[in-house]
Amino acid sequence: MTPIHIFFVLASLCVLASATNRPCTYKGQNYRHGQTFIDVYSECKCNDGQVTCSQRVYGKKQCTYKEKTYQDGQTFIDVYSECTCNDGTVTCSQRVYAKKQCTYKGNTYQDGQTFIDVYSECTCNDGTVKCSQRVYAKKTCTYEGNTYQDSQTFKDDCNDCKCNDGKVTCSNRKCPTY
């Protein structure tokens, strides 16, 4: 062998020696060349003594429920149930409703109950009272050919009378005779 050939062979060995697929050490752990491993939220790979990491891609599955698609971890309502999508599987549990009572002017009303407050009609709805003004068609009274307004009082001989919602009520006294 000539000196040029020896140099060429030695240079080839140096090139081969530099690409020997060296192992890696990462956070105190040893890894072989080409080995991949997980570091918390990253996927890492040992490549000839160097570690490279990239953010991990999660392949969690979506869910399809009643022709709608939900993301992994998403919670949704289905009529009377609360449902959750978990890695492609939907699980549902019955919702518990605790309807609230209402307290209004010292009185307690049940959920859905409607009541009258002077000139308003009120409804208890899940702990909240909502009132709307009542529309009155005040009725007049006709008594012995005369017309009287609602709540109007008048005399009939010796009796006191009152018009109340279209009806006349009178006291029942006998008039003194002279």
C-alpha cells in the first residue's frame, strides 16, 4: 500500500467513526440512536448523540351523538341529561332539577304558581317572581233603571247599596213608618 492509499483508508475510517450512531443522554436517562421517547408534553428522538423534541400531538377522538359532533372533553345537554364526550365515547347522567320557591311580600309560592297581587298577576318561576298588570274591564251596575260605576255606593230608601263588579248588594233594613 502506498502512503496515499493508507491516508485514504484512514480518512474513510474517520468518516465512518464520526457516524457511529452514538447514544444520547437526556435528563439523566440513556437512549439508543433512533429511539423515540416521551418527555411530559413532547415527543423526543435520539439522533447520533443529539436529542430533538417536538410538541406531542394528541389523537383524542371526537364523539358523534344524535347526528352532532362533539370535541373530546366537551360537555353538553341532551333534554334531561348532561353528557360528556371522552375519547370517542359519550356518557350521560340525568340532570337533577331543584326548582326554587318564591317569597313575595312575606308569602311563599311554589315554582309555576300564579297568584294575584292587587292589580297584577304574578308567577313564580324558579325562584323569581314576575308580575304583569291585570287588565280590568270594570263592570257597571244597573239598579231600578239607574246605572252605577264599580265600587259606587248609593241609597235605596233606607238601605245602603253598593255596585261591586256588576252586582248590586244592599243592606236589608225596614224603613220606619210614621
